[in-house]
Amino acid sequence: MQRCDHCDMPISGTEDTAVSGVAGRTHYCCYGCRMRAETLGDDEEATRSDEQQTLLVRLFAGVLMAGFVMVFSLAISSGYGFGALQRLEHEVGTAHWVLLLAAVPALLLLGPPLLRSAWDDLRGGGLTLNVLFTLGTTSAVVVSGVSYARGTGPIYLETAVMLLALYTLGRYLTARAKDTTTHVLRRLLQVPDTTYVRLGPDAGEVVPDDLRVDDRIRVPAGDVIPVDGTVVEGRSYVDESSLTGESQPVVKEAGDTVYAGTTAQDGALTIDATAVAEDRRLARVAQMMHRALEQPPRLARLTDRILRWLIPGVVGLALVAFAGWWGAVGFSKALYVALSVVLITCPCALGIAIPLSLTVALEQAGRKGVLVRSGRTLLDLARATAVTFDKTGTLSTLTAPSVRVLRPETVPVEEAPAPADDAVLRRAAAVEQGTNHALATAVVEAAADRDLSLPAVADVTTHPGAGVVGRVQVDGRMRRVGVGNERLLDALGVTGPPRLHEAFADEADAGRTPLYVVDETAVVGLLSIEERVAPHAEAVVGAVRERSEAVSVLTGDRPAAARRLEDRLGVRAEAGLAPDEKVDRLAALRDAHGPVVMVGDGINDAAALAEADVGIALSSGASVSMEAADVTLYNPDLRLVPWLQHLGRRTHRVIQQNLWWTFGYNAIGLGLAVAGLLHPIAAVVIMTLSSILVTGNAFRLRRIASPEALP
């Protein structure tokens, strides 16, 4: 889909304003964006060139002159009484020649930019609103010129001038609103223009664009971090609000990961770069948000089809009205009616009704650290009536202090002696360290808390819903080590000591999560991890229940753990489900209740996230689950789930309001215009106000309540 080169909004077929240049064709979604690009350049906040300053002065001088012309015209008309505003024939006198002298500068200031834009549109083969408007104003000027030449006739100069002024000002204000909306997306892609100190063999000052992977740089306190990387030295609070929406800074020190666009607040950091330029997480988020705008919902495609026929239809209607009124009343009234028909039509309001609303909503989600992959997803959230959660890592949390190691007192004689507790934990953590799952994170953190060094590991394979297996270096040789549940033992063909199986069952019955640790063919230990209900989980489930017909939990954990969560949160939980069984449950929920939302984080949730009408993944989870999901929460606040439901429904409501207003406005306005009850100036004022109303209604989404304020 073609995008505007100024505001970055999607371009509908009736609004494409293309300009040929040295580097190819530049596309704008409307005349207002072209005008802003020419007067402001690429960056509104940057110092403008002399040419841009001149254009800006011309714009506002033209609007002021148009106001003077209108006041002067009213003064002339007042000499004939109030009814003069409806008189179409005038004897051209001295006052009208003065009016001409006042109108010409305004026409010269405001007319040429619109004429150029309309000409470019025609050359590109497009019948756009610019062409339609230029046709109307040019007709008014030509008819006025004929009247001046004859010494009598209708004078439409004040009408033409005011039409130009109102149209120009209205397009400019609408473009400014769209530009402001997409400002957040452009900021995400920007790299700070400050210099940083690169350490190592290529030591020296360097700008962010010249940084490479594995470069080591020094980021002073207060500076924006230009790359994704790992802290190797230093300690600082880092503001991650640009990425996660979280207002509280996070402590970062050696070994921690930092991201581009975040700010080291109170301490200098030495960082090894792991991703630069377009590979930075912030840049990827911005690019995905761009792609979200390029995937319009079905409703947007319908309005695009209507727009393609609207302008040709209006031109035809104007010609029919002109012919009818000319035959019945005369040329002057017929021209007024035709002008009103052309000018009252507002395809621009219809063109921005959906994309602007979706852009504002996606911007609000981005500010909260939520990546929504398409505008369709927001509207699917509005329709969803069933929500289901994964348990571990989503509604429950696991921490290092909750990990205990249990070992068998005896093992079969044919097996090697059981290793000590630390050895069991070390091997388990070595395999789990590359896995983004809450259980794996807790195991790795438990090993770190005991200051255990992890051995080398290779060939790590994840078994969704069962566990993980890899080859770990033990006593100088690589051994197969697995960590998981009973399904993993079955997959590996391992039985294990009966006492460990009893301990496994006891831990599960107590509501804890047990994991077997396998070394080659022996079960050498058991990890028992205690789960805690995630912060705000009770409030989140309650808020989601108010907005949904059905709320449930699907987990691969044992029934005892599921029952414990049921008792705490008051939500139905199904336990012992394999990944394919979760998919089956989602299909059943869809049949019973309609569109389904799935919230999860693990590899075993990936299939379910892809199956759901809307999949919501936590960024702390597995990358495959984020790839499968429609929404990624970079902010760990679970309250964003009901907030997203609220945002989706508000967005859907705003889009409906905009479309009802736009269709109703065009139908009523065209009826009044054809009936001869609408002055052309009134038509363009109403048309401009229509665009502003649609824009303002979309901007109401910026005032949506924060996740913390939702019930």
C-alpha cells in the first residue's frame, strides 16, 4: 500500500497527490500534507529554509487577504441591504473594481499551489478532491471575469477567495493532525545524533550510524542508548518507557540487556552492541507498527471502493443539477448549485475516518509498550467474546528463591551415582539458559543466586509441552541432559526411581511445579518450583470477565496446580493439555462463544496463539510465541489485557461514529445543494468542519483511560 511521504498515513486512491522530482515521485495523501511538506520540510522542528519560510508566509498572508476580501464584499453588499447576499446579478461599479484589486493578491497567493497539485493529479491519471475543488474555484473566477468584461453579471470573487482560504486552511489543519499522530512512529526509527566513545582497537568518537555489532561503546549518564546490547561495566537506572511504556526506571548492570532508545539516567554504562540500525528492537517495533497500518480491516477496503466512485458520481450529479437549474432558472443560479454540489462533498473525511482512528489507537498502544500487528487485530479485539489464559508465566510467576532441588537417596546400580544438589541445578540451568519460559528463567536465576558456573551446552531441543533436552559438558565429555515433565520421560524412554515419581506427585498435589532432571538414561533429580499468582492477576481476570462471555485457563500443568489457581482467581482451568489439545479447546470456545483471545508466553502456547482470533504474547516469553501472536506486550503489566479490549471497542465505536457522520453528512449535504439551499461558501465551511470533526473524534482515543484506572 502506498504511504504518504509526509505524514506516513496510508493513501486512498482518491487522495493520492504525486509530485515528480529528481529522486522519483513523491506521494502525499492530501493537499494539506503536500503543503506542509513544502512549507516545513522533513522535520517541523528543524530550521526551515528561506524558500520554506516564504511559502509559509504566503499561506498565512493569503488567508488574511481572503478574510479582508470577504469583509469588503459584505460591506459592498450591505449597501444594497441584507438581501444582496442572495442577489446573483450586479452592475459592476467602482467598489467591485476595488474588490478585484483586493482579491487578485489572495488568488495569486493561494491559487498556484492548488493548481499545481491538481495538475500533478491529472497528469497521474487521478480525479482527486484537488481537481474537483480547483474546477469549482476556477469556474467562479472565470464567470466573475466574464462579468467584469461585460460590465454586468454575477461576481463570485469573494466566493472563490474564501473557498481557497478555507480549503487551504482546513487541509493544512487536517494534515497537521495526521502528522502529529504518526510522529511517535517516526521517533521510534530515529537514532540520536550525538557521538559516543567506541572502546577497543577502533577507539574514538563515533556516530550511531557507524556502529557495528560487537562494538564496545561508552554511554554517559543522561544519554540515550543507541544500540541493543549487553552491559559489561557500570550500573544505572535505565528509562525504558519508550519501549515498554513503563514509567519506573529499571536497574541495569553487568550482564543485563539494554535496548536502543532507552536512557541511562544516573550512571555511565559500557555496552557491547548486539544489534544496530534496523535490527534494533525499537526499530523492529516501529517497522511492525508501519506494517500494522498497511493491513486495513475489511471495513476500510469497503470505504476505499466507495471512494473510487464518489468523486466521479459527484461530478455527474453536479452536471445534472447544473443543467436542470439552468433550464429552470438561469445560468447564475445553476452555477451556484453546481459549485455547492461539488464543494459540499467530503471524500477526505471518509478517507481518514478509519485509518486515522486506527493510527491513533496503534499510537496509544505503542505508548503503553504494546505492539499490535494490524488494525484488523484491534477490531477483532472489539468482537472477541471469549478470553483464555495460559497459566505458568502469564497468570502465575516463578522466582529463583522458589526453586528447590530434590534427589533420590538411591539410584539403580547400573547408573552413575547421583550428583550433588548444585550439580543437578547446574546441569538443568545449562540446558534451560537459552529458553524463554518462566520455568526456565526461574531455574537459571536459582543457579545464578548460588553463584554456579554453567557448563558448555550444545544441540538444545525444545519439546513443546514436555521440556527441553541438550548436550551438556560433564567431566570433560558431552552428556544428554533433559529437564521436563512426564511427557519428556516418555519421549526419552526413561523411567527413573519410584521414589522420585512419588515425590513428583507429592509436589504437584501441593500445588508446586515439579520438573525431572535426566542425565543420559537416569533421572538424577527433581526441581520443585513454587508458583505465585502474578501481580494484578485477580483484578485482570475480573476486568476481563466483565467484558467477555467466557474466561478460562488452559495449562499443561497438573490438575492440582490448576485447582489452586481456580480457587484463587475464580476462573475455570483445564489442566494437562498438550499444545494440540489447547488448539482444540480454542476451536470449541469459538464454536460456543464466537471470536477468541488467547494470552500466553511459552513455546507450547505458540500453536494456540496462532489459532486464536487474537493471540497476545508476553515479551518475556519465547520468541516463537511472539512471532505467532497478533499482539506483543513489551510492558509486563497484565492489566494491559483488559485495557486492549477497551481500546479495541472504543476504536470500533469511533470508526462507526465517523462513518455514520460522513455518510449522513454527504447524503444530507448533497440533497441541500441540489435543492439550491446551500451557498458555496457555506458548503466549503461545512466540508472543512466535517474533516475537522472526524479528526477530532479520532483524537478522542488519546484520552482513553490508563490500564491502572480501568475497573
